[in-house]
Amino acid sequence: MHINLNSLRRRCQSGYGLLVVMALLVVLLIVFASLLSWSTTNARLTARNNLFNQSENAAESATENIMAYMMRDFSYGNLGSAAAYYTNFPPTNGWPVYFQFSATNGDPSAAANVAASVYIGQQSTAATNLGSQFAGLYGFIMPCTVASTATPLGQVPTLSATICQTIQFALIPLFQFAIFYNMDLEINPGRGMNVNGHVHSNNAIWATGASSGSELVFSNLVEAASGVFLQRSTNDPSPARTGNVVFNITNNNPLASANVLTLPVGANTGNNNPTNVLAILDPPPAAYAAPNFGAAYHGVGSNYLANEADLVVSNSVSATNGIAILTTNGVSYTNICVYYQNPNNSPNYLTFVQPDVMVTNSITTNGAVRVTNTFAFYSFVTNVSFYDYRESNTVQAVQINVTNLDLWVANTNYFTNSLGIFHSGSYFNSLKTSGSTQISPQSINSIYVFSSVPRTASQLPAVRVINGSRLPPSGLTVATPEPLYVWGNYNITTNGSQTSTTLGDTTNTSPAALMGDAVTILSPSWSDSYNSGTAIGSRTAANTTINAATLEGIVPSNGAHYSGGVENFLRLLEDWGGSTLTYNGSIIVLFPSQYATGFWPNTGVVYNPPIRAWGFDLNFNNASLMPPLTPKIKGMIRGSWSAW
């Protein structure tokens, strides 16, 4: 028998090939099925992921929308209750998917008309160190949380997402800044100058130093909302000058695009407009003034310093002409009125303070008739007049004698006169510091003054403080919408023996602030006998120390006149050549001056410059040492962001 092995071998090989092909097909089918399964699963996961992302974006939109309303209300007034916000749904027009928004706290009342859960905490009573863009500052925070769940409608599967955001609404005491301008900040000193605190401008900063050996040195953070320029302002007509500025902190400093810091002045828009900012010093509008006490002491009304001061003082238009406001039972009363203010003393929120000095004299008339006259006035408030060389005006000022104010606050006497019972300062002090009318444990420490004298071409209404070397125990803030003059050393001792009269030494001082349309310093050598004809050489100044925060207006550079810059923010009227003006405080400029509008006159005309020893009062880094009535700017600090 003959067997063809080659043919058999070929048939076997063909069978093996078929098996291999079939095995490969099986493998390919498995791979294809796996790929198909993976592709389908991946498509489903991608669709689910996209849908979750859409839900997440929708939930974030709901929280951002609500936070925008909260930020608006906080910036222009006060936060409302949670109920004022959680029904604010985001606009969804044009969205490819419709969503149901809901709260996240399980509240059954939070139904379809609620977009989110909103928690608004209590404003802290203790100062807290702030973070983020406000690092290095402290404030009083209100912690808030906004969370929303978004559920897609008509989608399969239904994937909800929740976004939770936290934010702090902070009130930041303004005197923490060494320099704060709500307008262009210009600083071009003629000698070397060191700024040892935080500097901020809500507009631009224009800064130059005197020379390479007399630099302008910033030792702390410097920030501006509209740029930092190391040259004179384009509105400054002075000879060009650039450079010679040193920043000791170089990490992200200076910051040329900082956030604008909002000032709470009660407007609905444009709070930081300098014209609007004037409102905090002006007498409050009728809606927020007596007799609308509820509105005066809460919300917007509390932004007006006149509603917050312990004492409110004004006079009649006659001022130094001495016309009495009334005569009762033969007693002629001064044309000045003083009121004690206490929002907890219902219904006597404003209580008339009777004059504490009565003087009786007897005169004999031409008819040989003896007449007795009795006059009543205040020991710590009077009317005075003097001349201002920058304004070329006679100043008609309400004058506060700080030493006598301190004595009045401590006085425990009382008596009955033609107007009823006279109470001394200790009575009003007890209303503030104890019992059901208590405002704080601090004694009377703030006074708001308004001179009713009309502004004319030759007459300037104003306020002046004298004998202020030692302040009342809890310090003192004097606020007025008019120009403010300080005669002599101010706040240099707390006990009458130890003094703080050098740069950087505020050991023996009390919390103090001076707020007005402009602040002018008169040295201890000043005399009210000076008149329009008194030459500058006859008005020789003496060394003077001022330890107080200042808030004021300036006359801005306008292309024809220089503002005088930070170096001249304290106005002067004397020949200071060789004398030193020491200033420890905080420089706050918020608006253009409305009363004292004379341009900076340059030196040698109205005054000759002092040796300036100026610096930031480091006491203001401690919240407990802030001056009374310190205004607070508003800041918003975003916190955590979480999703699930």
C-alpha cells in the first residue's frame, strides 16, 4: 500500500490554520466586546460626569448669586436676615438643562421656593486677625455659609451636586493704616521720611523722595487700587521729580492693583465717592436724626458720627457776638447748647446738659439803680475768633477746653436752678457706664461739634480744642464737619508728670482722634491777637507734639496747584523754622475739603516748615487702644469651597 504523507501533512496543516483563525476570531470578538463594553461604560461615565459637572456648576451659580446679593448689601449698608437671600434663584435662561435648587439643611420648610441654605453668624465682639488680602490687619468678622443643591430635571440618571462656600464679612478699623487715602495719595517730602505703617489708596499713589541721600522709605505694605507711580502726580504743577523711594518689603510690594476698600456711608451706590464719604461727618439727614431715634442708632444711621458721639455741641449763628439763647427768671444763658446722647436712655436719648457755671454781677445804672445780672455758661465750651492766613478769613470757632471737660466729667455736684436740676458730668457718665442705660464701661470720650456760624467770604465756621495735653481717662475723639484747630500739645500725658513727646513714644497717651474738614496745628506760642497784618516773622512757633489719629479733607492738586502732599496734611500758620512738630498717629484723607478750601500756599507765605518727626502710632495695632468713634471700612474674605 502506498501512502502519500505529503498530502496528509498538507491537510493537517490546513486544519491547524483553520483552528488558529477561529481562535484569533474568538480573541478579536472578546477584545471587541471588551472595547464595546468599555466604550459604552466610558460613555455612560462621561455622561454622568458631565451631568454632575453641570449640576455642580448650577449649584455654584446659586451660591455665587446669593453671595453677590449679600456682598452688595454689606457694602452699601448691612446684611439682611438669611430669609432675605435664600430665595434668590440664579437666572437660568438659555441653560441647556433645567435644575431644581434646594437647601441642604433638611428643613422641610425649605421647599421649591428656596435656592440654598444660608447661615449668617453673629458679628464678633473681639478683634480677629484677618487673612487673605487683609493679612496684617484685624477686624470684627461675621462668618457666613451658603450651600445649595442642584438637581437636573428630565435627565437620566438624576445626579445632584452640592456646593458649600464660606465667607467672612469684616469691619476693619480704619486707624490701623499709617496712611489711608480715598483719593489720589501724593507724598513728596523735602527731606528724608520713613513711613512705618500700612499704606493704602483707593485711587493712585504718587511718591518721590527728596534725593538719593534723603529717600522716602516705606517700611510696611503699600497698596493702591489704580497704580503706584514713583513720580509726581500728573496734576502736580511742581518741577518734575522721580524716584528715591525705598520699599523695605519687596515680596509682592508695592501692590498696584489692590481692592478698593468700601466706606460705610449709607449710600446705595458709589460709597467711596469722596462727596458721599463726607456724610460720616455731616449732621445726619432727617430720616436718621432726632426724633427718628430708631433709625438714628441702627443700620445706616449708626454710620453718622453725630449719632454715635457721647456729647453733641452746637451754637447759634451769633457766635462771639454773645447773644443769649434765652433768658429765664432773670438768668441769661449762653448761645451754646450741649446734649448728652445715649441710645439706651429711652425716651431721653438726647438730654440737655445745663451750663455748669453761673456768674452774678451788680451794676449801678445812671439813675443810681442797682441791677443784678446772672449769666450761665459752660466751663468747657465757649466761642472764640482768630485769623487764618491760609484761608484769609476770620475764624468763628466753638472752642473745647479739654482740661475743663475732664473736670466736668469727674464733677459730682448737682443743684437746682431756673431750668430745673443741674447734673454734672459724673451723672451722665454713670448713665453711659452702668445700669440699664450702659453703652460701655468707658467713660465719656467722644464729642461732636457743629458751629452754626454761616460761611461767608470773610468768615469761617470752625472748632478748636485747647488745653489738650491730658485727655479724659478713656481718651477723646473730637469730630466736626468743619475745620478743626488744635492749640498746643495734645495727648502727651496721662498723669500730668510723665510725658510722651518724641517720635515713636506713645506710652503716656490715651486713645484719641481728631476728625474734621481740615486739621490745623497752632503751637503753644500762638496768640489770638494775631491779625491779618501780623507778619510771618512775628508768628514764631514752639516745639509741639500731637498724639492722635486724624481724619480730614485736603485741597487736591488740580494742575495749577499742588495739594501739599502727605507731608503737609497738617496745616500750619506760623514760622516753624528750627522748631519740631512731632506727630504720632494715623493719617486718613477721605474727601476734598468743603470749608477750608484755600490751596496749599507753599512755604514762606503762610508758614515756614517745621522739623517733622512723624510716624504711625503702633498703639493702633491693638484693637483695645483704638480711638473712640473709629470709622470702619468693609472687607469681604472668601473662605472654604467644597463640593459633593
